[in-house]
Amino acid sequence: MDNEEVYTDEQLNEIIARDEKEYDMFMTMDQDRYDSEDRMERIKLIKQNKAHKRDLPDEKINYRLIQEWEVPQWIRDSVVEDKEEDALMASLGKRKRNEVNYRE
């Protein structure tokens, strides 16, 4: 995620809006969401858990995304197992080619 840009809600609205009317509607929807959610409390929680390796300003933190520390342990364990299996397969060398019989 370090190399990927995290879009702000405003940037996302610009990307998905087909016209100015939709952009205004999306911005209104976001403002309604901000009013109903405790955005700053969520951002503070993310920063406390050091979920962001970079020191981002609050408006650049996408607080609605699930953070790595919130992912259940059983999922994190399965990801580690998958990476280990991929590393093992890569270390085995060239993959086995399928043999094709054209005599039929």
C-alpha cells in the first residue's frame, strides 16, 4: 500500500461523477455520512494502533477501510500459509509442463 495513492472522498467523487449534479449529490451524501459517523474518533484509533506506516494528514486517512490490526487472526494466518506455499512452489524451479498426446 505504500506505493498506492489513497484517494480522498472528494477525489473519488470527481472520478465517479458523470456531471456536476452527481458530484454535488455525492458530496452531500458524504457530508451526511460524516455527520452520522464519528470520523475523528476512528482516525485517532487508527493512529494509536500505528496502522499507517507513513505520517499522513487526517484528510488522507481512509478511515472506512478495515485496518490490518482489525483483520481476524485466522485470516492473517491463512495469508501467511499462502505466502509460504507460494515461496515453496517458486523454489521448486520450472513448473511441470503438461504432456499432450496428438495421436488420438
